[in-house]
Amino acid sequence: MDTKKFVLSKSKDIASWYNDIVLKAELADYAPVKGCMVIRPYGYAIWEAIQIYLDQLIKNKGVKNAYFPMFIPEDFLNKEKEHVKGFSPELAVVTHGGGQKLKEKLILRPTSETVMYYMYQKWTNSWRQLPILINQWCNVVRWEKRTYMFLRTTEFLWQEGHCAHLTHPESMDQVLWALDAYQKTYNNLLALYGIAGVKSESEKFAGAGKSYTFEILMPNGKALQACTSHDLGQNFAKAFDWTVADKDGKNTYPWQNSWGLSTRSIGGLIMVQSDDDGLILPPNVAPIQVIIVPIPGQKLDSYLKNITDKLVGLRYLIDQDENETAGFKFNKWEIKGVPIRLEIGQKEANQNQVTLYRRDTKQKQTVSLDNLSSEIEKILKDIQTNLFEKHKKFTQDNTHTVDSYDQFKKIMSTTKGFISAFWCQDPTCEAQIKADTKATTRCLPIDAKKENGVCVHCGKTASHRWLFGQSY
Amino acid sequence: MDTKKFVLSKSKDIASWYNDIVLKAELADYAPVKGCMVIRPYGYAIWEAIQIYLDQLIKNKGVKNAYFPMFIPEDFLNKEKEHVKGFSPELAVVTHGGGQKLKEKLILRPTSETVMYYMYQKWTNSWRQLPILINQWCNVVRWEKRTYMFLRTTEFLWQEGHCAHLTHPESMDQVLWALDAYQKTYNNLLALYGIAGVKSESEKFAGAGKSYTFEILMPNGKALQACTSHDLGQNFAKAFDWTVADKDGKNTYPWQNSWGLSTRSIGGLIMVQSDDDGLILPPNVAPIQVIIVPIPGQKLDSYLKNITDKLVGLRYLIDQDENETAGFKFNKWEIKGVPIRLEIGQKEANQNQVTLYRRDTKQKQTVSLDNLSSEIEKILKDIQTNLFEKHKKFTQDNTHTVDSYDQFKKIMSTTKGFISAFWCQDPTCEAQIKADTKATTRCLPIDAKKENGVCVHCGKTASHRWLFGQSY
């Protein structure tokens, strides 16, 4: 591991600093193919923690995992007009297989609506077979011009849930359930605060009726779309001519929804939960919650056993590499963001205590072995809460309620952040704001109240304050 | 679900029957792209059970999960001569991305040796960084001419472990550990017996020094290669010019191994663990271990609660669909191979008992509610053991120790099965046996003794009995 001091500072050059931390903490590395990344074991362990948490929520809702092929026939994508328009600039195409040119080109899934709904149509003919509640964990491919590790890569990992219901209200229930599951994952696991809401018409998913999002504010004041949950209406059912007999025996199009959360979530985590010295992992998602560093060269085995007996149920590791100094190790685990470090030497052993270092506050304290279990449990909880509250405060401090377009422009050209402003919901107006300020509508927050306002840009009547921000 | 009687019999036409059971039990379905399959929730739940079991064994060994890109630059495959020769007929090629023709064609991974070892080379320069112990769960693509659901599909799911060690003995330890982990998975989870051994030179993996396999006998007497574990020697390290400084500071090539188990394992499971009425799932891998069928139209809710209180810790489901008859449900869960069915009616409720049907023996018995927990636990264990012992007996009964080539040919043209016979290890001789009998060497069993024998085909000196069989 390369533990050389960071040459870059998070506050001064976040983009370069971000790449540096991804490499130095051994979360990921550049792959030989442009735009792709290798997720290294330490980064993948974070993805596994996200999978375990979210998969349980998904299963609790009665949604079952399955696997659909990555190859999509070219004409499938063409069936839903908006869908193909949205995705065609980003497609990867397989033209040869087994040494021969293929009769029909195959698309590598950018998302699986088309292949999944084609199968759903085959499997059902009656309302009795609804709802269909299916999810898959898989890789997808979107050919991106500008890539960025975790945040935007040509191939990435995600889960995509695809459900079909007899009625629109049932489908909407599923859409909002997924949004809530994502919010829980971000808040409780990744200690990230954010704003849930609905996308504008121009920002919604290609083929959706309505798209819901969870927007997270990054340290540089830009907004990250952290996941999406789409009310697809009956669009894809109509595109695939999929009807089922309803309770009266009449043919009806099922209502569909899709929702996804990807490895981009790890990018958001890294951006927010870190400082100039490296990562600061929230304990709930940390692959290692407690790192134990015994001073090299001292006989501490029996005392280490006393300590680990107190750590049952926690993810801990003893770093006993005799080739590294204690200082090198402190630095290494600091960069990797382990929430708690225990420093153990002969002195600590003699006094039946440990020196405990807390990554988020950088405070050291002495803890008696007798209190170690309860003290660590308390501190881990405290770090988890502290990181979430810190990000919540940062987001709230950088969310500006704005009623003048001059102020809007000034904020977007300086500190950035979220802006809460009235908007008339005219796409032309939205496009002009983007051209002037680089800010797009992020969402209409779920809890936005109906008010009597005027559009911050054009002055026309506006009923709600929308959230604006510059996209990451 | 289509619960129409099977038109086909397992014993009469196993190939058609197999496809029928895959579709009727809703394990998988044909995808719109030729050679691909959709793994439906019931089939995928079996894969998840395999993942949970095997992933724990992998993690216990200190191997960590990671993710490498699916795209492999064309020239990477060319670096290892045997590797590219073996895989080039099966490759799928991406030629276009983001609307443009790619400068370098990309191969969809048929296996990940090349991309992973390229990265390992970047990450290491000293023996201190060894061993590298990495595994990934992912999809791979091999363009197959003849496909067969689960057993051979163009895209399939697997895990591939790729480790690198300072010495050959350490690498061999890992090779044999993986083989043992696979054997445990087959024996203990899938209740499948098999023979572990080493492949002949002509049957080994493209690029390997030695390939180890676990061979399973199918009901029609054909052999299934159920997984492989490869001693790659230093072949790929040399191909990628990867050296590390050894303990004396001299450059040395690391020793590598790779090992994989795929969704093909589910194909083997279906083939063996089933009868003319459908699947018979071993309880350890069954998504549903106990299906409870209350007689429709009777008020049984409080009695059902008493029953499920006894099933804590088991995977059970109550089938309360009011639109299906009890008989329809019995048939449906029979096809899906649920190990135990509990039939509950007012009669059972009054007498404080259940009618218990056991899928493997098709026996019904009455069990008092008082004994239900212990009785079900006992029966589940018994089914698991019974299925394994049955397959072990079948395999042993169909393994023939043969010393005459006439007898060899006769067996391979009639009952088939495994043949244990002396072979001189000359590839020409092996090729002639295959041409005559369609039988290939399956492996030299791990426990094969050194003997003084003569080759069953050419009569030359032979030191070991090899296992022969026709490949599935």
C-alpha cells in the first residue's frame, strides 16, 4: 500500500483528491479498458455491506431475485420510443460471436426493462398472476464519455427491481417503497443525508411516467443523483403489447415500476465521508470496524486475546505485520477510514487498558479493558450518528431559499449548493436556467408544500419550490 | 404455473424431460437471445443458497471478493498461447460503443485470468505482497453452438477464484482446497456424489499446468464436469511478464491458480434429484423446505399459527391461494420438489395433528403437533442423506472396472456410466478411444493407486486406472 502523504487536499482540489483516495485506500483501480474500473477487495466489501442491507429490505417486501441475460436484441430497445432515444448514445454493441458475424446485433443491457417485460408478457395472462415482484443484482453498460471511478463508469454494478401491478396505486406504492428503502440505506448505513423527490419532465428516466430520486449534496456543492425509482405507467406494457385479463375478464395493460441503486453510492460515500487524511467510514458499512495495532516486537499475544474476547460480534482485524512500523500502520488504517483504532503496547498491557483512537474526531482516549465492550459499542454508534448529523448540517447549511434570479446566479457561480426556488415547470425556462447557471432541477421534494409563488427565472405563476443544483 | 402432467418420462427421454422440468418448475426459461436463459426466482433462489454456502467457505479461507471488468482487450487474450487457442472459437466481441466503432475490439470475458493477472502485476513488486487471494461472482460469456439450460448457456453465472503465491506448494494447497470446497458443496448441499481427480493433458484448461475436476454421473450414464480448479503454474505470470522480488531480492514469477463453479451445478442437481413427477430438492438447498397446504375454504388460521410456531428456523411457506384446489397445489409443489408437504384440514386441526408427505419416498404419515418440530427436523436430515446415498449407490453401481477394450466399447454403446481402466497416458491413444466410443478421460481420481497395468486400448504399460465416461 502506498501511504505517502496526500499531495492533494480535499478542500482545494476535490476531483484529484478523490481519485487519489480511491487509489490509496485500495478501493478501486483503473482497468486496462478506458472508462472501466476494478473494484478491489476493500471497496467490494463496502458493496457487499450495501447488498446485504438492501437485499434484506427487498426480500422483506416480497420481491424475489432472478437473473435475466445481459444481451438485448437491438429491436427490443426500439420498441419504447423515449427509451431508445435516451439510451442509444450510450450503447455497447456485440456484432460477432463464436467467430461469426451475428445476424442481429446484440446490445449489452444499459438497463433491463425491455428484456424483462418481454418475459413478463410470456409468463402472464391474468390479473391473478400479478403482481410480479422481481429484482436482479448485475452489471450494466453505459458508454460514457467522461468517466469517474465509482461515480460514472462504462460498466457498473447495481440492482434493478422491476415490478408489475394490476393498478396504478399499487405500482405507486412500490415506487415509493423503493425510494424509502434507498433513503434508509443512505441514512442508516452510509450516514448520508439527502432529499427525496420527483424529477421534472425533462430530467426523468427515458420511458418513465414519473421518476423519483434521492439527491445528495457533495462537499463541493454539487448534487449527486444517488438512486432512482420510476413509475413507468403502462408505457412498456403498451410497447410490448402486454395485456392481462382483469377481474371482469377485460384485457388491461399492467402498471410497471423500476428502481435501481448502483456502485455510484460508494462514490457518494467517499466524497462525503472523508477528510484530508483519508476515508472516514461509517461503522455500519465499514469492512473493518476496529483495527488493532500492537506495537511491533513486543510480546502481546495473550493480552490481544483478552482484547478480542471483548470484541465478539464486531468486524475487527489485528495488524500483526512485522515488516511495518506502528506509525506506518496508523497512517495506512487512517487512509482506509477504519472508525476505531486500538493501540496496544506493553504499557497498555501492564495497566490493563488500551489506547483508543477515533477516526472521525481524531481524539485519543485511554479505555480500561473492563469497559472496552460497552465503550466501543457506544463510540461506534456515536461515530455513525455524528457522520450523519454532520452531513445533514452541511446540506442544510448549503441549501438556500432563493427568490431572486440574481442571487440564484451568484450562488451557482460561487459556493454552489442546493437552491430551493419557485419554478413555473416550463421546460424552456428550466433549460434557460441551466444555460445561465449550469444548475438543473434536482427534484420537487416529496414534502414540498403548495404555495402561491412566482418562477425565480420568468416570474410566471409557480405553485412549488423545486430543488436546484449543479449535477456531479 | 403449468401443472399439466409431464408428457415425457425421465427414464425414456431425459433430454426433453429435463427441459420440461426446468420450464414447469419455473426454474428458468428461454431468453429472446438464442443460447441464453432467464433464471427465474425459484431457480435463482437455489443459486443464492449455493452462493451463501460456498462464499462462506471462500471467506473462511481468507479469499476476498472483488470485481474486475467484463471487457477484455483483444490483445490480452493473445498473450497466453494455449489460452487464446482454447477460447477463441467461443468469444463474443464488442466492436461499437457510444455510437462509434472502437479502436480496439473488446472481448466479453469467457474467464478472467488475463485481466486479473494484468492488475496483479500492477499491484505487486515483492513477495511480501503475496499471496493474492481474490474471488469474484460474475457473469461470463462463451459462445456455444449447442446450448442446454443451466448445463451450457452462452452467458452463465459463476464464481472464479484467482490466487497467486510465492511457491508452487502453496499454490497447490489452494488448488486442492478449492476442489475440496466444491466437493463439500456438492456432497453436503446438493446431495450429489462424485469423483475428484486430475484431468489429462488434452482435457485440461487452456493455459493450465494441471486441471482438477469433480465429475458427476448423470442418470443417463453420461458424465458432468461439475467444476474445475487449475494449477496454472507460472504460465500467466510469464505471459504478463509479472515478477516479484523473492526473499533473496531476486525476481521470480508468482505461481497461480484459478477455480470456478457455475450455474451448471443447478443443471446437475435437476438431472439427478428428480423423478417422473418433478424435482426432489435436497432440504439444505431447497428454497422452500416445508410447504403447508391448508384445505381451501376451511377456517384454519389459528391452527396454522400453532403449526408455524413449530417451524421456526425453517424455510416454510403457506399456500393460501383460494383460486387453486388442494390437488392442484399438491401437484404444483410436487413438481417444484419441496421436500416436505403438510396437509392441513379441519380433521387434522381437531385431532391436533398434520398429514405429512415426504417428496423423496412419496410416503404419507400422520404427525402429532407435539412432535412436529423434532419429526420434521429428523425427516429433513433423512431426505438429505437419502438423496446423497441414492446418488452414491447409483454412481458406484454404474462404475465399471474394465480390462478389455471389447467390454469398454460394449458398455459405452449400451448402459454407459463410468469406466475405471488402465490407460497409457498417450494422447493418441486417448483420441482413438474417444473416436471409437465417444468416451473421454474424465480424470485420474485423487485416490488412484499406482499399479502395474496395461492400457485398455493399446496394451502398453500403464501405471494408473483412469476414469472414463461420455461427456454431457
